[in-house]
Amino acid sequence: MLGTQWDVIGMGESSIDEVFRLPGVLGPNVKLPVSSKQIRYGGQVATTLATCASFDLRTALLGTTGDDDDVKGLRKTLDDRGVDTSLLIRRPVPHRRAMVLVSEQTGDRAVLWERDARLALTPDEIPRATIEGARLLHVDDVDVEAALVAARIACQAGIPVTSDIDRITDRTGELIAAALQDHGRAVIAGQRTAGKSSVQEPLERFGIPLKITTSLLLRPKNREPNATPAALAEEWPVRPDAGREILGSAELSRQLKTGWLLHTLRPVGSTEALPIDDPDNDPQRQAAVQILRGLMDR
């Protein structure tokens, strides 16, 4: 794309991290000495941009910073790695910080973080012309409303949008499958998903537990702005492509439920393999392998 100012603009998190290396295994009710301590600069979007810059891509970080002394080190580190920080907005508050505990024995980590609410980037602070001057926009879920506004601007300008999925939930797989299917970027095999299209929050009034719908989820193909919740609920489920449905069974359901339970009860730091970890016991994985082999043989 000619005339663009940036190859990649990243909008989202940067962080000042205190990294503690520990000689033992992380777990509940443990006391461990500290092997070493370092101040490191990161954050999921900042790290992504630094990686892009290492491939000679023109990158810039859009977001906010605090005004504490360590922010100077953060900006200098990004500048030294080729990430432009001129789009950062400074706030008179402490910057986002994290304490990262890393087990030298297993490589597992625990992250304790804090972020002043006043660091939030608001939708009206998104510079439209800047977004439109990029070849790609990368966002995270730190300031969701602002990220959605930026993503809409990029989509309207025909600019690809990527996202860093930091928190995996029981619906993450469905969201990824929906996006890939709607953009024609993947073959979908398996079974129809539940397709919950609304976000609900628990509420109690007069001793009665209630759930109130606070927002609706849209798939990329949902272009109708006035679609009813019922219509969205019908369109949301991800359905396998023609000829790619994998029928379930009571035995498979039992195995999956048992596997979930064993994973849940597995001790912290355990690397013991479970029966469900065997690829031969996963029919959907086997179907995916067969699809890939068929595409490679063409």
C-alpha cells in the first residue's frame, strides 16, 4: 500500500515489569527465595511491535503512559528497538506495572499486575487519520471500547486488523472459528457450537437472582445494525462446513468430561500426560489432520 506512514500500528498495553526468578515450583502456600530480580519493559502490544520492528517494519505504539520515572526507560527501550512512541498520551498517574514470578524449574509464571483506571484510552482519543495511514492495525483487549472504535476505522479503510487474545475462556475457540469461517480463511470441522450471542451480568433485586443482558456479540458476517437478539442468536453458532460434521457420542462426551475433570484437578506444575492428551483420542484433531493432508495432496 503506497503512501502509508506505518506498516503496523499497535494499540494497547505497555508495562513496566519486575521479574523475579525463583528456584522452586510455583504453587499455593509456598515460600521461595529469589534467585534474581530485574526491571524489564514489555506489555503484549509493545512486545509485538518490537518484534515487528526487528523485521524492519515501520511500527508505532498508540496508547497511554504514566508519568513516573521508569516510563523514560520504557520509551527509550521502545525507541531503541525501532518502535515510534510519539503517539503515546501521557497521564499524570503511575504507569501500568506487573510483578512476574518465574519458576526456574518448570518455566511456569505468575503475573500480578495493577493499572490505574485513569490510564484508559477513550474512543474519542483515537486518531482516525493515523489509523488510516497504516497497513495493519494490531489491538488487544485492555481498553475494549477504544479498540473496537479503532478496529472499525481500520475495517472501513480496508486495513487488516489483528488482535492479541490474552485471556482464554470457554468461548475463545468459538470466537476464532467464527472469524476464520466468516472471512473464508479456514475449513471448519466438528459440531455446531452453542453460539451464545449476548453478554449477561448477574444482578439481584429484592432477593431474586437475575441476569441482565448488557451487550450483544457480533460475528464479522453480522452486518445488519438492527438485527434482533433472536436473529443474532440464530446466526451466531459456528456450523461445520458441508461434509465436515463429526458426530458425537455418549462415550466421547464421557471421555471429554473426564479429561476436563482430570485437567482441573492436576497439581500445579505437573507435566504428567493424561489419556485425553493423546492425539489419537481426539476425533476432531484427527479430522483436522485428514483435511490438511487432503489439501496438501492437491
